[in-house]
Amino acid sequence: MPTLGLRPALSFVVFAAILLFAGDIGQPAAAKDYGRNKMRCGPFVRVAVSTAPGLCLGLVAQDVKGMRFPRTVIEIEPGIFWLTDMGGWNPNRGKLWRMNLRDPKAPRFRVLDQDLDRPHGLVRGDDGRVYLGTAGAVWGYDPKDTRPQDSKRKVVSGLPTKGRHPLTNLAYDPAGALIINVGAPSDHCELDPDKPNTVAAPCPSSEGKRPEAALYRARIQGDTVAPPQLLAEGLRNSMALAFHPRTGLLLQAENSIDYKEPDQPKEELNVIEPGAHYGWPYCIEDQKPARHYRKQRGLDCSTTQAPIRLLPAHAAPLGLVFSGAKGLKGYAQHWLIGYHGYRDTGHRIVAIEADATGQPTGKLTELVFNWHKRPGLHPRGAPVALNFDHQGWLWMADDRNKAILVLMADGQAASAAASKLEQAKTPNLEPLASSTAWQSFYRETLVPRCGRCHGALLGGDAWRALEQLVREDWLRPEAPEQGLVYQAILGLEGQALMPPPKGLSAKRRESWRQALLSLRLDL
């Protein structure tokens, strides 16, 4: 059951620098999904999505050779950026990249480090070092080194590497510490992913001296980092995490438990208090019992910390940053949140006005929206971490589409510029919808195997389901091998293996693959 209090530290280790190879990468290939046009957003191609007045979204790069799954972008010095490339969900395929937008004569992209285990979090401390979070560990680099990989040191070890949420996110505490996310190993502490109604009580992964689904704080002490201490718990996965630069308020946007209903449960925006328990897996939303624990005797959700506000269900917030006076023009004193989710509530960036202390209690404004798939113009957006550069431009990676994007102030209304672009054409899906191949695959395969978790996509009839799956990029009739279903059953291109946790048997996987390849339609 929910408990409060600090527990002893995770183990950590510091060891000698490891020499790794860094190679030069050529200019990025032309974008396949973000359409090229003559409209500009600063020095970049304007993406034809809707933005709030006075803003525009620019495409910096897409399909960089060798880059599989970009996640976090930070500015090291003006015009020089580092970014993490998770490499997919298989271990040890990740990379750390350098992006040079300052010197046109130098290679634009260069690998600084590679063979990393699912890297995600990337922050720079006041000590000048850059800290990188991978599955299982946190690493420190000296960006001033001519070969930063030579300065690489492991500063935290012993973090989980398995389970549903193994990625390590980081936030830099202005007081001189790292805040480290340890995600929950499961969705709602189910004992068997194929039997989600059977749960553990109490949940073993949320108990003990070093619980998962928690945040830890590790003080930076010169060239070392002290053993992480438990900061707060009951947080399913803290991939959106940021400090208010003046007050030190720590905010977290929670990826809540997955229900198949499109409007349940709400995601949460939490102010992190030391020693507090935020409910996972027992409680959701405004201190309500989670579905699988409603009949649990002795459960009192009123003892957990309530969120400061709720966010849309299934929005999947993966990016969070505070925009102060030097942030995005027109949005000083706002928290900016990136929604990564594939459902209708996701794929957008929003701003929430904050009060003088940083509390996100004001009006919510959508900054980037209508970011659904529009053939010939852009794919469905999937923004991850959000970070500002020195001039107040907001940088992000779109991991599913292998793109680097930037949001900035614009001299003209983005909606007016976007209206000049060619509108997308809706493909005619009728021949495929009425085919025996689709009807059989939908009825005999997709609904019984995937309907429990993806009922919102598969509900209704076969025709409506096909429209939804194509619109959300799960199926690509013009190129079936590029659809998310195809990639997920094989664990390709950064897609988590589906169905969880181990995917399909080899025989079943091959039958699915052949069935998906048969769903081809010349558009």
C-alpha cells in the first residue's frame, strides 16, 4: 500500500574514462514524410501544421543517415547541439550525436558515442558537464574535451534495465543535483501481461528500500555524484520533468495507467514534494482508486499526493520545460508540455500559464496542433523532450519520424502561411476495406489479439477501424512494411515489441507479417 518516507541509496560507481569511436556522418537525406515547400520558419522549412498566432514549426533535419530514434536535444553552445538517439528498444544500439548548425563547412552531424543502452535523458549541469541517462546508468561527459567520449564516466549505476519503462530521464536541480526517473516495470503491477486483471497487492516493485516508479535525487560533488536518495514515489513514468528556474519548483507530467477507454484515466501534472507518494499503482487522477485495486481492503487514496491539475487521457506527455522571460516569445511564465500520444489527445504542444511561484494554475493554450497525419504534408507528430536554446527557440526530436524540429516566433501568422500549401488528399480505401484479406485479418487477428488494449482503434466495424488505423499510421496500404503494426510485431525502428511483453511466437509473427504485406493498395 502507499507509504511515505526516504529510503537508502541506489548503488553508484565512478570509473576511468572509456575510449570509444566517433565517426563523421554526412548531410541528412531528404525528408520522406515532412513535405518540402517554399515557406520558411526562420532558416528552416516550415512544417504545415497549425500553430498559435505568431509561431511556426521548422524542420531542421529528418532521416539522418545512421539515426534511428532521436529523443532529446540540448544546446551546448550557440549553434552546437547534442542529442540522444535511443536506437530502438533493443539494448546497446543507441548513440550520442553532435549537431553543428554554426559552421557550414563542418559536418552537420557527427557521432560522439555509440553502442549505448537505450539513451534518453540529457542535461547540462552548472559544473559544465553533460549528463546522459541510459538504461541502467547515468554517464557524465566534458563537452570541452576535443573528444568528449574520452571524458566519459559512469556516475550512477544499478538502475533497472528491464520491464516496461527502462528509460532513464534526468532533470538538473539548480541546487546542484540530478533528479533521476526510475520507471515502473509494468503498467499497473499486473502479475501476467496476458491476465491484466490479476494484480499484486501490495505491489512488490513499489515497495522496499529502492522502489521503482519513483524519482531519486543525486547530489553532484565535484567530479563525482553521490548515491541517489529516494525523492518521491508512486510515479509510473516521469518522462516529462523540469524545474522552475527561479523558485526551484519541480514539476512532473505523469504517463498514467493504460485503460482501453479513450477518455480514461487522465494523465497528471504533479508538483513534486520530497517524501510524497503519488499513487501508482493503487490510485489515479484526483486520488481515485485504480480500476484493478478498487476492491482492495485498506486502500486509502487520500493519503497520496493529489495532482495540481489533470491532463487529457492518453496524451503521453514526454516533454516539459518552463518558458520564462528569455523563452518562447509571447509565452513568458508558461509551462510547455509536449504530448507524444498517438490517440486523438496526443501529438501536440501546449502551454499552461503559471503564477509567480511557478504553479501551473492558469489558462491552457495549444501551441502546435492538427499534427495528425496529412499525406504529402507531414506525418503524425511525436514530440519528445523540449529544451530552449540561447535565443528562446524551442527544440525537440520527433522520434517516430526521425526528425529534429524547432518552434519559434514568426513574423507572419502560421495559419495564413499554411493555408497556401497544397492540401492533402484522402486515399480511397474502399477496395481494401471490402477485401477478404482485410476483413479476415481484422476479425480473426487484430480484434481478438489487440482489442483489449487498443479498443479505441479497433472498435466499431472493419471499415471504420481501417480508416482509423491508416489515419494514425498503424497501417500504410501504400507501403505495408512502413506501418507501425508491421514494425511493432518485428520490433523494428524503435517500436516496442507487440504484443507485450515478448511479442508473438515465430510462427505467428511470420503469419502476421505475410498478412500485413498482403494489405497493399496502389494509391
